Amino acid sequence: MSSLAESDTVSAILLISRMKGVDVSILDTVSFQHITKILEVTDELDISREAVEIPLSPASPGVVRRLPNGKLEIVVDADLPFDDWVQTLPEKIRVQMPDD
């Protein structure tokens, strides 16, 4: 599924849930536990922790990108369940760091 389709699906689920009065938690802050899990992924990929930036505010959609300074920025997706999102992280990182 494309990221646009995923985003539309998540948005629809959130809207329907809110209309039905169901509390759907959306990530609003990246916690120490989240950062620890992200760093476990980057450690497994042999990426220095000093080469990674993780903003404390998630975004919609989340993003993994190379910054002009060469560091890898990992912005957690605010709309997806964190555990589901973090499972996709290794591939997103590999796309940004080919043959490094």
C-alpha cells in the first residue's frame, strides 16, 4: 500500500472513531522508550548514534531522511501505532543510506 493510501486509511479510521466516540490515541510526544527502540534498530544496522537525530515531536506522516549535514533524521509517524511503524524503519533507513 502506498504511503498516501495508508495516510488516507489512517485518517478515515481516526475520523470514524471520533464520530463514534471511540478514543483513539495519536502519538504526540516521542518518549525515551520510543527513542530506545529506534536506536536499537540503528544499532543493528551499525549506524553510529551520533549520526542520528530523532525529534521529540512526531509528524504526520513520519519521515526518514538524510540531512544536509549527513545525519539521518528519523521523525516518528504520529498517526500510526508506534510498534507497527518501527517495524518498517529498517527498510526506510536502508533506502536513505545505500552502501554506507
